[in-house]
Amino acid sequence: MGNPVVHFELIGPDPARLREFYSALFGWDAPAGAPVAPAISASAEYSFITPEPGWAPAAGGIGGGEGFAPHSIFYVGVASVSDTLEAAQQLGGTVALGPQRNEGAGITIGHLRDPAGNLIGVAGPA
């Protein structure tokens, strides 16, 4: 990949709720702090989430077609897509796409919406 994805942002009206949601769902350390720019987030309400040493850069895909709504999404690697989607619901999120298996690729994916409505993907073993 020429230019890799280097950053993502999850923005919503209640940043504290989003930090709580993602910290509980994925174990992310997300302390509140200053945003990279005032146009991005309220002061002292932005969290930088730093990857752990050894994390590989993400691969990407481009697709769609007639009948597919335009969107962008990133995927978080998880041990169990089903368990993660269930946990997301218990934490106040919703399931947008149930587990979808691709046996040929050895992967299962799912989509969820966080409490602010942001669309997030999860991916794990088939």
C-alpha cells in the first residue's frame, strides 16, 4: 500500500460516553486530552489511542456498486466477532451487520454502531 491509513477518529456529541464504550469493548486506553485542532473536538475531550508495539499496519479495500450505501469504515481485530457484537449491544451499541463468514479467506466480520451512531467493523477468525 502506497500511503497507509495512519489515524482514525470517532466523533460524537458525548465524548466521555464514547471513551467509556471503546475502553470497555476493546480495552483501549483513551484518556481525555486536547485535540489536534479546535475544529476537531472540544478542548480536553479528545483521546489519542496509541497502538501497542508490534501492531501491523492495516490493509484496505475499495468496493461498493449499485445498491451499496457510501461509507467509510475501519475494522478492529477481535477473537470472536459474535461475542464482540453481543458486548457492543450490552454497552449501548447496536449491530448493523451480523457475523458474516468468508471461509475461503478464513475471516468473519461484523459491523456495529457505537452510542453516537459511528459505524465500526470487527474482524476475527472464521
